[in-house]
Amino acid sequence: MKRYPIKLAAKPAWWHVRLPEIRRQLSTMRHCRVEKLLASKELYAVFFQEKEFPKPEVRWPAAASSANPNAFKTSGMDPQCLMLIAGVHGAEAEGVAAVMNLLQLLETGKDLRGCERPALLSLLRAYRIVFIPCCNPDGRAISPDHLQGVSKEDFPRISQGIWQNGETISWAQSKEFFPLPMDRVAFPGGYPNRDGYNIMHDCAPGKVYTREAAAILELTERVQPDLFLNLHSQQGESILGRPSTFDYKRNIIRGRRLSEQVFRALRKHQLPALKPSGNSQSLNLNTAAVMLTRTLAMTYESTTDCGLTFNQILESHYVMLETVLASGQKKIFAARR
Ligand SMILES: [Zn+2]
């Protein structure tokens, strides 16, 4: 399958979002551990500030109903674990670029632009961190480097795809098919994997169809994250989405506060931010991560455009992360008792 044909502004050299760029950068890194999660796909996990801890004798759902819910959390809280994943929807490259810059910042003290960010770096160093730079390599391989300057008409065609009769598969319509019937599409979009499955939404317990989601969830259970942050993008303003109503009450309260804090921080930095409101009833990869580990799981939707430069899109990720990680230093993300 070929990349979506569209002429867009050239990306800066530091915007690493292509699979060979990711592979190359990871191969140069020495202060972390890189693990390939699937033999057949370029699905990598990168570990910084790893620590050893005993394998729990119980899974979270059982521990949760026991007298000692912390029996699962053998990694303890010192430090907490941040699991930061990007590119679950392969067309959404902004989070991938942000993760690659964070990796470089942790590796060398400077991001891929050569910029220092001491406050963010010291916050990152206060956590155990597990990154997955690109959760959907299939979708990434056929998607543009970014979505700046893309028209309202092209946006869903790049992301959700095109039917064989030339009609656009809309965002909501794409969710009517698991998998997308590949024999009926001219272009599948970068949203699903190469088999047409949506890694984010095909996560019902007992039958997880994508090997990507299964590998991500296996890793989630293994590393016991306190915060599971899932980086996506959308055409509108940026938002750290509120947790779904299908979550622990304390997660919902904590998540809503964080969402509000990020909104204020982005506005303060004159970055486009959507005011958090409403109650999402999503059931997705985040819900599965919560059910496995009782983590606080949240999705950040970065704007793909809003007139921002590449630098400003990266900056908005930095501001979001600084806000969230500073909050985690004051109060743990997910109290399991
Ligand atoms: Zn998405």
C-alpha cells in the first residue's frame, strides 16, 4: 500500500515520524533499553530509569477485591511509572514526533532540535518511563508526515480512508466496521492497522483482535503504570480528554482535574486548547489498561494545525507533560487503596 498522495509543507529534519527515522534514532540510544514487542512489526518499547521488582502473584482484578489491593503493585510508587504511547492511529504523527524528541531529551539532555528543557527533563527523570513511540506502524507507513494545511475534506480521507467508489469513509462511519472490509476500500487510511482493525477501539476483554493491542496490554500489565498517557491528534484545538465514565470514581475525579489544569496551562502559553466538558462513554485501549492495572489512563488529543508551527505543536506537548508530571509529583496518579 502506497503513502496517501498529497503535497504538504516539508517537515523539519527533527520531526522524526517515519519508520526508518524511528528505527535509526532508537539504534543510536545508549541510556535506555529498547524492546521489540512484535517480531513482524516495528512496534518498539523504550524503557528509561527501569527498576527491578518482583512479578506479582496476583493480577489486578483479583487483588482489587482482596484485603490488599497493593498486592498487584509490586513495583511500588517510588518512583511512579509513566507509560507514554503514541501513534495508535497511524495518521496522527504529532505524538510520535513528541515522543521521539522526549527520547532524545532523556538520552542527551537536548531534544532533536538541539534545545534544552531542564524543567521537563528533571520531571521526566522523576519517573520510571516506558514509551511506545509508534503503536501502529502499518498506519504510519502509509500516512503523511503531518496534517498541517490539510483540508477538511482530505483529513478523513487520510485518516479513515476512501471507499472504492471514491467516497470518503468518515470518522464515525469507520467505527461501524471491525475490521474495515479491505476488499471494498481504495485506501484504508492510517487510522487502522493493515488488516483494517482499529487498535484503540478493538479491545474488548476476552477477545483482543489486534496483535498490537495485545502486545501493548501485555506490556502495560508487566510494567504496572501509574499514568497511562495515550497521544492522539485531531483537527481542532488540543485537549487532555477526561477519563471515560467507565472508570474508577477516583480516576475520573483526578483525571478531570488534570484535564482542567492542562487546559489552563495551554491557554496561559497562548496555545489552542479546547475546554474540557461532557462525559465520554468510550470503551477502548485506555479502559483495558485500567482494568488490567488500575492505572490512570488518559488520552491527549493534540491539534494537527490550528495555525501552529511544528515548534508550537511540540511545545504544546511539552506544556501538557510538564503540567501533568508536576501534578504527579504532588499527588500520586492512581491510589490503589
Ligand atoms: Zn486517534
